[in-house]
Amino acid sequence: MTAATKPIEIPVPTGVKLPIFLDNHSTTAVDPRVVETMIPFFTEHYGNAASRNHVFGWTAEAAVENARGQIAALLGGDAKEIVLTSGATESNNLAIKGAASFLKKQGNHIITVETEHKSVLDTCKRLQREGFEITYLRPAKDGLVTPEQVVEAMTDKTILVSIMVANNEIGVVQPIEAIGAAVKARNPKALFHTDAVQAFGKVPFDVEKAKVDLAAVSAHKLYGPKGIGALWVRRKPRVRIDPIIDGGGHERGMRSGTLPVPLIVGFGKAAALAMDEMAAETLRVRALRDRLYRGITSRLTETYVNGSLECRLPGNLNISFAFVEGESLLMALKDIAVSSGSACTSASLEPSYVLRALGVGDELAHTSIRFGIGRFNTEAEVDYVIELVARSVERLRSLSPLWEMHQDGIDLNSIQWTPH
Amino acid sequence: MAYSDKVIDHYENPRNVGTFKTETDIDAGEVGTGLVGAPACGDVMRLEIRVVDGTIADARFKTFGCGSAIASSSLATEMIKGMTLDQAAQIKNTQIVEELNLPPVKIHCSVLAEDAIKAAIEDYKKKRSK
């Protein structure tokens, strides 16, 4: 056995605590300042915000209204336009199903993109089975769609266009303002929905500038609690959608159900913090991401960033390490929380559909790792991760027949493989 | 998903990694190579056997694949050492599944290891018959 095949052991620098969380696109830690704001609403102000005849209800309602204002402010909208939901999956479902149901007399065509989140794609697939026609736009190799592409796909039957601001896997940020303008110029009556979850509080996004009608957001991607999200629904001009949950007529009839006041208060606080700190945080997080990128690419050859590096969330790095299968690398990075586009990390044995849509070959898709840097990561953590990643990739390459063949100058495409 | 201790052990301390090609004292005619899988599927195994007097005297592997694939091929090299070609050809993937405690979603890794053994034996026999 060669020394290179031995497990990697790197001393943990002082100030770094394992495990390190670098999976901030999947969720985030709740900011302690958010938790602090929430606590009184569990034990003291536990009223039902819909109770109109006592102080418990009034206190809860006032807190909810305050939070609505905080959430709306970060979107550039009005508090009255916030429909609170259980999270962005519900918000996307409500936006798309609700709009399709309300507008079915106007048309049956919906446009979306192949790289959208599953809560958009699977909702569209369901509508397709119910008779709607869906166009799935294919992004360019850098992950971006163009306004021209969207307009070209629009017909007189188009009732809804759904395009995310920022992608959850590759972090690519779409030219959402240009797309919104183009959609509205082609047909002002077609609704424009955006899944803004990953962008919310991370990059500037304004519902007016983007001319959107519906925008889905959630708290837990922004250092708020899990289980609370919102759909922003334009009031001027008024956008109407059918509810998917019926009941007491809460949220202007669009989403019934008792409001989880502590979660909403936390959501509001998280949005308010982002409003104050986004500019500074973006600089800090981007510097960490760039440090990670430079550190990895200066140590290793044959690495490929997936998606545009320029139009990208500050904290995202999605990178393929050629000739090293993603899950085996995750195993080496067992004290680092990241995710992979490798098939082996999913039950389906298919590599990431997002990378496939970009035209990234399956062989490279299997080697991709998504790093998501967030508010609580430090430079010392990033430096430790660079060292661990570089040495783990080197070790796994020394185990990889593909790396050896590549080093020997063998073209891997010239080999008759046996797919299984 | 948690890995079994045996998978982790083979992943962290893989046995018989390498290639006979770089070992100058070995007669290429004694070596059979099995290369199975595909990069697009996320796993490729290369298993080499060195056959002396009808017995597998030694084995080498390199694998591109998940931890279970690396462990399956590492284990396979250990299993076949000292076996005759006929004995090695009889190895079933289920033995690897059992030994490594592989979950259902990882069974294909053991199948690939079985295929690699068979392909290496076939390659050796083909060379010999020339």
C-alpha cells in the first residue's frame, strides 16, 4: 500500500469546531437574535392572532402584522401582500396551482425552467397530467436563461411564467428583472411567479423592479425557523389565485389555518436582520467563497465550476472534481456538511438533474460537490476545508483508475465502457 | 445513510491498491485485467490478478466510485488471493454484500466487483489461449 491511500488526518486548528456546516442552501442555523425574539411568543404571548376579543389575540396579531411588514420590506412590497405559509414548497404549490386554477379559462400554458426546484417542477408535472401544457426551458451551459428565450416560448395561451431568482444547487442568479420586463411587455395578463427562496436576503431582489406577481420565500434559508414561509401576492394590480387549503379564510382567503405566531415573529426578525446586514454580509461571505475557490483550484487540477461564477449567490460554490466520485469524497469529508450531485447520494441513482440540464456530462455530474457558505462560517473553517478537500481528492485520485488513465494520456471517451 | 464499520475500514485502509504495470518484476503474461462499469454511471473498477501455477498469487485494484464500491473491490482482492481461477469465478456478489453489510441501494457495487473478478479471469484466459 502506498502512503497516499492512508486516511487523511489534519490537525484541527484552534477556534474550529467539528463538524463544520457548509450546507447553507439546504437550511441555516437560526440566528440567536431570532430565537430571542421568538421565545416570549411561546410562553407569554401565546394568543391566537385571529382572536379579536381579548388582549392575547391583539398582542399576537400586532406581532404578526409587524413581521409581515419586515418580510415585505425585504421584498420591496407591502405587508398586506404577504400570505404566510408553511414554507416555500407550499408557497410554490399555492402560486402555481392557485394561478392555474384561477386562470384556466384564460389559457392553459405555463412556462418554467428545467433547473427549477422540485416543488415547482413536480407541481407543473401534476398540472400537465390535468391537461395544462408546460414548456420547460433549457438554460445555457452557465445555467442562465435569457428574456428572449422566455418571450419566444410565450403564446396567447400562456397564463403563468415561473422562473427562480437563484438556483439551490449551482447558485446561479437569473436576470430576473430583464425577464420580468420581457414577460410583461409580451403579455401583461400573463402572471410572473418566482421562487425567490435562495435569493431572499442574499442578493438584491425587489418585486417591483422584477415586475413579479408572485414570489415564494421561506425563513429557514435565512437564519430563521423551519416551518414558516410566505407567498408575496401582488395587490396593485390585484393578482387573484385560488387557495389550495380551505378553512377559516385566513390570509385573505388564500391560506387558511391558525398562524404559528412564534415562527412568524422569527421570520420577521430574520428578514429585518438581513435588511440591515445583507450588504456587509454579502462581502464577507463572498470573500470566504472566493477564498475557498482559489484555495481548491490552486491546489488541484481538473476541477470544474458548475454554472456561471459571475452571476452567482455569494456563498455558493458547486464544483466537480474530475475522476473522484462525489459520495466517496463526502465520506472523506465526514466532518464537513456539504452535498453532492452524485447519483449515489440519492435513492434514484441518477445524477443531479440540474447539472444534466446544463449539459454537464454524467461522468462530471457524479463528481460534483456543493459548498454553501453562510453567516456563521469563518476563515479558519474555510482554510481547514481547503486542506481537507485537496488532500482527500489527491488520495481518492490515487485510488481512481480514471485518474491514472488520464495521467497516462488515455482518452476516456475512446474506451468501450460497460454501463450497468 | 450510515456506513458499516467494514465499509469504512476498507475505504480508509484499502487493500491491494495499484497496478502490476508499474511493478517491473512481474511478467505481463501472468496478469489478467478486468475493467468494468462506466464513468457516466458513477463507478468504474479495475481489478488485476496475477496468476502463478493456476492460482491467483496476488491482486490489485483501483476504483472510481462511492465508498461501498471502493470497499467491494478492496474486499474482492482479498477474497480471491490464493484461490484457483475456478474458485474465484464462483464468487457471488451476495458474499460481498454479506461481508460488508451493504444496504439494498449499494448492491450494484457488489455486482460490479463480481463482474470485475470474472472479467479479469476472462482476460487472463484470453491472453493464455493466444
